[in-house]
Amino acid sequence: MDTYAWIEIFLGSHQGEKAKEVIQNSEEAYTPDIVLAEIARKYLREGAKEQTINERLKTIEETSEIAHIDKETAIESAKCYMELSQKARKEKLKTPSLFDAIILATAKTLNAKIITGDEHFKGLNQTIWIGETP
């Protein structure tokens, strides 16, 4: 699960409903540990109370297995960063974050899919797209 998907779930949006449906129809759901940090940062910047942030992180932990970065994921993250950076240049997107690369690397090492609407992942084999389509 990507940060985008969790935020949409918490917003109760149409994309969030699509993400929930994918989770409910899956045998397993994983969330990279760095997504927890991204979620906390987003809500703290927006002025959310720490209790609200804790509740959302708890929901993530109860709904999915938290995938931690190990050596294999770290090396794969570097490769994924290069891959995403090339894709971003080609598609004239902003430079991806290392967080994006870690999320992609986690999906690759777990042979999992990324539920997202983040343009950096659009069109990749590992992506289940929940974003807007033109």
C-alpha cells in the first residue's frame, strides 16, 4: 500500500473505496514502514492532533503487515530510484522521492502490487491504479 492509497482511504474518497475493495479481495496486504512516517509527516504538517495521527497509524498496522527495509530492499531501492527517475524525466514529472523508490522496491521484493494513484507508479507492472484516468 502506498501513502496515496492510505490518504484516500482516510479521506473516504472514491479512490479510497477502490483501495479498500482491493485490500478486502486480497489474501495479504503490506505497507512499507516508511509509509507510516510519510503519513505522520503529512498530518502533522496539516496540524492534526497526535492522537488522530496515532489512530491512523494504528489502522494501517491493524489492516496490513508492515514491511521493514532490509539489505535486499535497500539495494533494490537504489535500483528503483534510478528507474523512477528515468521514468519521471521521460514523462516530465517531478523527481521521485526516495520514499517512492522504497515503496516500489518493497513491492518487488515481496512480489506484491502497489495500490496507488501516484503518477510515478502509473503504468508499472507492480501497480494497481486507483487514480483518476483521463
